[in-house]
Amino acid sequence: MRFFLKVISYIFHPLFIPIGGTLAYFLSTPKFSSPELQSANVLPIFILTVIIPIIFYLILLNIGLVSSIFIPSIKERIYPIAINIVLLLTIVLKVIPNNYIAELYYFFIGLIIASLTALLFVIMKFKVSMHLIGMGSLLMFLICLSIHFEMNITIAISLFTLATGLVTTSRLYLKAHTKPELFIGFFIGLIAQLLTVQFWL
């Protein structure tokens, strides 16, 4: 059971939420988007939100500023979250200008708001769950895409809701977070997306 729940924590790691939202958009949008446009967004976003953070993590691990990919202590979270905010800002400013992909642009604005909120909590010595921030963000984005494009993606939303429950169970079982840390993280993700959805829904 422990192994299964640990695998869940890896599969739904916050690193994969930005690229997950990007793929969800391109798979669901009825708008025409050429393969060139898709690759011009997916590849840089993958590099900036997965590859580069892993490199930074290895550097931070090597110099002793973090001890695990799950960043267990409050003190360890400042650098990874700050790096994440800078990389998300780079995507918003350089990769997805809002004049042609407003939905994706504001999804990333929501992720920035959620990350800034998480950083604020860290400064106040409270460890919110980055896993649940990511799950809440992507779940709300899927719901809003369904409404926006008037598509029935109930199965996808249901499966992701189930995945959110599994991630929550995993983080509790592994004693990575308390219930308040998980619930607050989840609602930060949800609310951050709700704050931006008014600009594109």
C-alpha cells in the first residue's frame, strides 16, 4: 500500500501540473491549432516546468538546501517555490502571450497566484501542500474548459477528482501533511483559477 501511494505522489507531482494543463487545453480545444503552434508551446513549457526545475533540484540537493524531491521541511520550500514562480513568469511573458491562447495564459497566471500564496504561507511558517495546490488548479481548469467549450468531459473530470482523492490519501498516509495543510492547498489551487477564469470564460 505504501509503495502504491508513493507512486501516486510521484505521478501527480506538482512539477507535472503545468504541462498537464497545457496538454489538457490542446486536447480539448475546438479552436484550430497547428502542430507547429502546439509544439511551440508544449516543448518550451515542458522544458521550463519539468526539465529545468529538476536541474535546479539536483543543484539544491547537492549543496544541501533540500533533502528530498518532496521538500519536506518549511525552510526547504522557499528556494524551489521562488524558482517555480520565476519560471512560470517566463512562460507567461515569453511563451504564451494572451493574444492568441487566453485560456492557457490565464491558467498560468492562476498558477503564479497560487505559488505566490504558497510562498507567503511558507514565510508565515505554514506548509501548504503543493501537490494539492496543483491538483486543485488543474481540476478547476478542466471544469472551466468543459464549460467554456461546452464539452462533455465528465469522465476526465471524474477520473481527475478520483486522482485528487488518491493524492490526498497518499500525502496523509505518508505523513507528509496534516489535513489542514492539504485542504488549504487544495482551495488555494481552486480559488487561484477562479480568480482568473473571469478573463476568458
